[in-house]
Amino acid sequence: MEYHQDRFEDYSLMIYKNSKLFAVIPANRVGEVIYSHQGLTYGSFVLLESTKLIDAFKAYKKVLEFLFLNGIKVLNIRVIPSFYNILPSDEILYFLFKSNAKLVKRDAIMVIDYRHKIKFQKNRREGINKAVRNGLIVKVDNNFAEFWNEVLIPNLNKKHGVMPVHTLSEIQILASRFPDNIKQVSVYYRGKIVAGTTVFFTKTTIHPQYVSGKTNKNTLGSLDLAYDFIINKLCNNKRYFDFNASSEEGGTKLNEGLIFWKESCGARTFIADNYTVNTENYKNLTLNII
């Protein structure tokens, strides 16, 4: 995370058991609130595969106590969507319930489950066929610079007046450090880039972080071809394909156009939750084991 350390006051926590690292919480501080890091798509507790429920509970309670004693009043935590976990790991949801946490945001995430894969609908197949007829070519070429400068930045600036969350230099640094986890897929028409997506790979999931196409994307079918390629050619035994959230404004509104497009590729819905919990609640936090 150090590539954007200047943007956040880091407050990441490391939890030990018998002098051995037991869990970590990537986090940053804003006043009296700790966030499970705002510079990451997902944060929350990261636990060892060997972690048992009771020990995880003790660690969670100790974290709340530590934060309270150090002047932190609120922990704001974004729960990792379950499909990113290697093992079943919903402990944190139970602990949040026990500590009277408040649900403050719930996003709808569109996901393809490769174990129960749904075929592309007719309109998506038509887009792919259009791209093939137009002679479009898809490459995994890590051509981040051309995608950023020719497609992504102009589109975001024109449509929304914003810049990508990552700068070009940041994404190039990350890709150089994690070449197996970050790749650039680019689509070309007559030798010129017309669309692309920057793709992140975890142990379970494929996730396109940035997706954009030039104004002729519908005429050429460039984005349909790009998604067909990364969904069906780059899966590499992954279990899920994550299209990212299709909800906005804290999960209170749904983007119908995005949902239609993603569902036509075979995606269905998972959720990603954000909770806040008052750290002083550790004082009354028990499991009531019978």
C-alpha cells in the first residue's frame, strides 16, 4: 500500500498470539475513526487458514479495546465479499452483530460463478460477432500507458470530470511488483487501441478494475470482445469473475444499465457491506458460550 501512503494516515494493525502474527487489519485513521483501509477495495480482518472461531473473537475484542484505549471511538469496516475468501470466513459478521455494529452501506456486486456459468445472452453474442467481423484484436500486452492516455483518462474526464483512482505511474509500479496479479488487456482496431481493461487476479477471482472504450465501442463491439476474452480465456481455474458494484450513493441506488449489461454476460448478485462499531462496546462483548 505504500505507493499511496501520502494520501492516508496509516493505522494498520497487526495482531499476535504467543508472539506469532495471527491477523492483520489494513487501516487508516481520520480523526477519531479508523477505516479498514480507504485506499483498498476491500479490507477487514485477514486471518490465517488455521484460525479458529474463538481465537478470532478474542482478537476482534482485543482490537476494539486497543482502539478505545488509544482514543479511537469508531471502527468503520468494509467486509470482504465471501467469494474472495479461500475458506469459509464469516466470523467478522458474527462479531459485528455481537458488538452492536451498524450497517451503513450495502453494495450490490455482479459476479459470475464459473461453477454454474450462464451463457452470454443474444445481445452480447451479437456484439462479439460484430467485433470479429470488424477484425478487432485482443492482446494481453500491459500497454497501460496507451490505455490510460488514449482511452481511460479522456473518457473519465469527459463523462464524469474525474481522473482514475490510480495514476498511470502507480498502476505501472503495482503491475511491475505483482506481474501475476495485474495485467492489461487491450483491444485494437486497425492497429490503434479502441478499448481495454486493467485486470486484477486473486487466488479465487478475476476482477477488471478499469474498463473503458472509445466512442465507437458499440459500433465495433470492442467491449463485448474484451469481456468475452477475459471471462472465457483468462479464467485460469478461478472460481469467480467480479464485475464490481452496480449500486451507487452508499448502496441506496441501483444502476439499471450496468446491471442489465453485466447480467447479460451471466453475472448474478453478491453483496459487500460496510459497518461501523463503537469501540467502547468491547466492554460488554462476550460470546455467551454454552
